[in-house]
Amino acid sequence: MKVVIPLAGKGTRLRPHTHTVPKPLLQVAGKAVLDYVVDDVLERLDVEELIFITGHLKERVEAHVRARYTVPSVFVEQAVQNGTAGAVKLAEPYADGPLLIIFVDTLFDADLSVVTGDPDADGFIWAKEVEDYERFGVIVTGEDGMMRRIVEKPKDPISRLANIGLYLIRDHRLLFEGIDRTLAADPYLGEYFLTDALQFMVDQGSRIRVLEVEGWYDCGKPETLLATNRHLLETGRALRPSHPGDAVIIDPVRIEEGVELAGSRIGPNVTIGSGSRITGSMLSDCIVGDSVVIEDSELSDSLIGSHAQVRGLRGTALLGDHCASWGAPAGG
């Protein structure tokens, strides 16, 4: 099986962090978002090749993957970001069998191995029941659990099963025929959706089974990245410092080795990268990068990039890599 991972987006909702770091490489609970996804796939499935559809800061993505993984990987640039169908189309020259397609804006709790025990299905699409269905593509199923329709951002509550951006397609030829038809039509909401190609497959008789995930965690905005950090710390990613000094630690936290703490209260829901120094400060619901210096500050709901320097801040701060800030943050 080959795995297609589109990640060409600029991550504008996570600026200023994504000015210097590709969105999939942002850290949550001490690990890059992309690595959670790839590690899970490699553990559960027999992966022949990873196909990355890159764009913004593509060199950093490629360097990260090549340094961390030995599985064969190819990198294809999406020069024109015209939607999810256009992104997956770029993988066609490398497709010669079943494809697992994963969009990495989110993390998920899903048993991918179930696909090996359902030979009658032509494909699978994973979903999660939500209340705010208008924000998503939603899936209508039949009594047999197979997809009947998929509708982007519906006005009426035809379904509350949201498409989470995770698919396994066995008939790659029919998939790309559907993508070609989608790209030949007028765009919808200004872009070409992969879901239109899936609808084409169903209309041609494909049996695409809908599977619900146990958990689905957004990493696309500061507030949801922090919520995902909190969930991961609560469910196995926590790490208390072996030598906290006089710091007060309120679980859950993840504090990497080599972090210096003095006269501070850390937690709950705080991740601090290696080599950082926190003195005279209070942090809660924060993600702090590597080699950061924070002094005499009280921060919550904040994202602090690596090598940043912070002094005397109160409230919420969003600082990118190598930034420095003193005094009260905007809105703080």
C-alpha cells in the first residue's frame, strides 16, 4: 500500500508560527503533528511508499522526513493550490495499487488495520459525528454502512457524520477518473474537492464503507492546537521533570530534559521544549518551543516558538520562532 499525504497549505490560521515552520511540523505534546500520523500508519500497515504533496516550506518537510524515516518517500510540489482533488491528482504517476490518503490538519484515534478484514469494500472513509455539521463535508450512509452521498458544508442537517480527511481507496484508477472529471468541471466554493471524486466512484457502483473514529483532534488553529495538546498530555504524552527545583508542577505537563525551572508554577496543560529556561513565571495551557527564555511572566493559552525570549508578559501570547517580547501582549 502507498500513502498519499497532502500538506501544501500555508497554515495561515497559525501565523506567525507557520511563517518559519510548516504547519505539519508544529509541535504538540512534544512531537510534530506529522509524526503522530506517519508513526501510526507505519506501525499498523504495510507501507510501500510515502507520497508527500508539498508546497509551503517544502524543503523543511523533506529534510524532516528523510532524517526521521527510512521508508521510501517521494515529494511532489503542488505549485497551484486548487483544492484537495488537485493535490491528490499529483500522486497519480506513483499510484499502482491501493492508496491511503491522509490530510494532516487533524489527529485521529482510528484502527486502520480493520481495512484488512473487509475485502468486499472498494474503499473506506473515516468520519466523526459532530454538532456543527455546516463546517464540514458530511456523509450520508445506507443501512449497510456504505457511503451514499457526501456533501460539502450543507445548509440542512442531512447528516452529522463529518468527513475527517482519511480515506483508503482500492480502485485507484476509478479514483483518478473521478478526479479528472472533478477538475474538468467548475470549482465549488473556489476549489476542487476530492469528495466529488469519491461521489463519482459511488455513482459508478463503488462500495465505500464509512467507519467512525473514536477521537478526532484539530491542529489547524491556536485554540484547537492547545486543546489537542491538553488531550495528548492527559492520555499518555505527559512527562514530569526529574529535577524541578523549587518549581510547582501542576499535572498534566510535558517538560523535556534539560529545561531549567526556577521560582515558577508550571501547568496544567503545558509543554516545554528542551533547552528552555523559565524563571519567576506562571504558565498554563501553553506550548513552548525549544531554547526559549521566559522571565517574570504569567501566560495562558499561548504558543511560544523556539528560541523566543519573553519577559514581563501577562495574558496570552502568540510568538513565532526567534521572536522577543517584553511588556503586556496585545489583549493581555
